Amino acid sequence: MNEATRTPIEIAQSVLLLAGLLAAWEFAVVWLDISPILLPAPSAVAISLVNGVKSGLLIKHLGVTFFETMAGFVLGSVAGLVCGGLIAQSRAIERLLYPYVIAFQTVPKVAIAPLIVIWFGYGVASKVVIAATIAFFPVLANTIVGLRSVPADQLELMAAFMATRRQTLWKVRVPQALPFILVGLDVGAVLAVIGAVVGEFVSAKEGLGFQILQSGFSLDTAGVFAALVLLAVMGIAIHLAMGFLRKKVLYWVDDISPVNFSG
Amino acid sequence: MLVSDLAGKSADDKSAGDKLINSKPADLVTAQNVRMVYTSRNAELVTALDDVSFGIAEGEFIALLGPSGCGKTTLLKILTGTLKRTSGEVTMRGQPLEGPRPDIGRVFQTPVLLAWRSVLDNILLPIELGEGRLQRRDYEARARDYLKMVGLEGFETKYPHELSGGMQQRVAIGRSLIRDPAMLLMDEPFGALDAMTRDLMNVELLRIWQASRKTIVLVTHSIAEAVFLADRVFVMTPRPGRLSEIIPIDLPRPRHLDMINSPEFGHYVRRIGRHFATHGAVA
């Protein structure tokens, strides 16, 4: 189901569920006397979050991770669009390149993250590259599928009206591919967050991933949760923005299906 | 056995024989011994069309009638120029037809509108492709005229998904007319519509044909539709696809839906039905 098609009652139900879970969590921690190192109460997380935001520390880390995510997403999706466009142009190019693309995709990016850090340094650059490698594939795959998804009758129409190859590409193939490409971009943008955080886990001096590690080391579990909340908010915001973009760009599509992130 | 039987039949039929052999030089389109052979997936040769010859005069309404698999769509694609015939001659205005031309308009079984273009932009698509985007403006007035002719005045800025199936096919007809072609090739244009809408669209089509004086070749597998619309019905039989008979329809114009109940109409329908029955070609 699409976010925008939710009724106010459904939204209220979702909010109530969250409030109920948080309340249960809070009371469970107090009544069962759970150590805050093991599981801090939601109130403790909220306090840590407010303090972190007030001091500017969490906001700074959030800004770093957001920049890495977005830069990596832009880099990865531009590369995905260009490569996808090239591969969709001819079966010969596809046969030449696609085995390598698949091989690249089957290697877990998390596993090559230390390599990328060695190559691109301990700063922001290596995180951008890791985010880009993760965002690349969904954009690439959706671009290829999209450009190939043109119905035969539309191609026959273009042939009957004597369209050139170029006209067929820009007037039919690209618009036809846009719904696919936008799904790829949505998935790629959300996955880029993972890339940035993984890069920060490997080695960093700033960013929310770094902050989570730091808080973990000092047994500040509430601080870990506070950073996680910000990461979740950032991921959701990116997804909502992409959903908005899809709606704006695909003005002709009646029913925009939700994005499946499992693929 | 069947083939020789068919050949005998069409030679017996005088009117058909005349048209087949003596296609006049003034004809807009002629076909001589057109043959189309495919190689199927298991490397067998399949003859989709064999020895098809005819002439079509300017302004004529022709119905290509036959069961599925008789090669009528193949023939239409060859006339469009998007499918290369194996052998035989096809001419348009005396010149050999070697590919799509701007003076041939095409309507498909489905509207095939581009969903991201408004009605007006869809109608102007052939202009953008052929004459260029800059020329669009010169054709906008004509596009609006055709929209009016197909009964869609005021729908210029609507998108295809906002229109019914019948309205979408009207847009497709407007699009096929925009370059003012001499001939319209239509492949079961109303086949996807419900029976009532289909009848109305056929009446509309006759009105558009009379207003624009185009030559129309329309593919159908409905005997009644063919008789109702056409000046001449080209009867095709399958395996291999052949033009087995050409039947002139001498019903008065303009035609109305209540003519369907007239004895003359019934006579034509029965005659064509018998033809298919004796050739074992009813799908």
C-alpha cells in the first residue's frame, strides 16, 4: 500500500501502536529493573537524543552521514544510469559486461569496505565510494529492465511513423523506463545509508556510524539508540522524498506501486 | 487439394477475377503475387501469405476479412512497410513500396497511445517524428480539427488513462490522420471494445471516412462488420494465407446501423459465411 493512500484512521492506528509499544518498553524496563547498559528506557533514549541535538554533536554526525549518503547515492546512481543505458543499447555490450556486473554484485560490499578505506583514505571519500557501490546495482538493474520493457506495439508504432533510433529512445524507451528507474533510485538511496554507516564502522572520525561505535565502547547504550533513531529518521525521510519525486515525475501513472527493498 | 480448389473458385468468380488480374494503373495501391514465408522456431518454413494480388482505388474502403491465422495482419504490415515481403510487388502511387511512408496512416488493434503525453501531444507525435518539433505549431490547428472530427473536442489536455477505450481509439485515429495520409491501414481497430461501442465506432468511422475521403484498408474477422463498412471485402483463407475472393458490396451510402437487418445485407453475410464454410476456414 502507498503511504499517501492511508486514511487518517490508519495513521492514528500506526501512531497508537508505536505509543503502546514504547509505553510497554518503558514499564518493562522499570518493573523488571533492566540495566540501562542492556536496554535503556525510551525516556532515557529521548533524553540522550535531546542532549545530543542540543549540544550539536548528533546534528554534526547526522550531517556527515547524510552528506556521505547523498554523495554516494548521486555517484552510484549516475554510474548505474550510464552503464544501464549502455548495456540496454546492445546485446553484445550486455554479453560482454553483464557477467562482471553480476560478479561485482555477488561480492558483499561490506566485505570490501576495508579495501575501499585503504584505497580512498579514512575520511569522507571512502564512505561516499562504499555508498556508491551499494546504490549502483539497483539503479543499473532497473534501468536495463526499464529500457527493455517497451511493449512491441509501441515499437511498431514508432516504426510505422518512421521514427529514428534516437527518437524511439527518447520519446518511448526512456519515458517507459522511468517508473522502473525511479524504483531503482528509491532503493539505491535507502541502501546508500547502509553503505555510509558500514564505511564509518570500518574507520571514521565522524558520522552516526562512528557515534554508534563510540557510544557502544563507553557502554552508553542510550546514546547508541539515539543515533539509531536519527538514522531511521534519515532513512525514512529519504524514502519519503523519493516517493514524492516518483509521484511528481510519473504524473501519468495512476497507481504507483510501493517499493520492495528485499530485491 | 484445398489450394487447387481455391484457385478454381476464384477463377470462376468473374468479378473477383477481373479485379485480381486487371488492377488499373490509376489504382492507389497494387499488390502482385505477394508472398510471405517465415522461418518458424523449429526451423520450418511457414507460408503466411501466398500469391496475393489486388488493386485498391483511391477513396475506396476495403475490408480484409478472414479467420485468425489467415495472414491479414501480415498483409497489413507489408502494406505499412514495417514488414518486408518475401517476394512479389507492392506499389503505392505507381512506385514500389519499400518501407514506411508518411502518406500511409496506421491504426493498431489497441490504441497504443503514449501514456505520458496528453491527447494533443499524442496526435502530434507523427509530426514531431517526421517534420520536427519546430513544425508542431503549424499542425496544432489541424490537430484540433481532427479532434473535433473524431468527437473529442475539449479533450486536448487530458491524458490517455483519463479516457475510455473507445475515446483512446479515436485519439489513435486522429493521430493516424494528422499527416494527411492518402491511405489508412487499420488492424481490427475496435476489436478490444464492447459490441455496442464497436457498432457506434463503426458508424463514426464511416462518417470520418466520408468527411476525409481517405482510402481505408481495415482488417476484421467479423463478416457483418466487413459488409457494413466496405466497398469491397477481400476474403482471405488460411494455411497458406490467400486472397480467395473479392466481393463488392453494393449497399447504398451513407450506411446506417438498421441496414444490418435488410435482406441485401443478410444476403452478403450469408454468401461470405458460405464461402468460409465450404473452405473449412471458420475459426
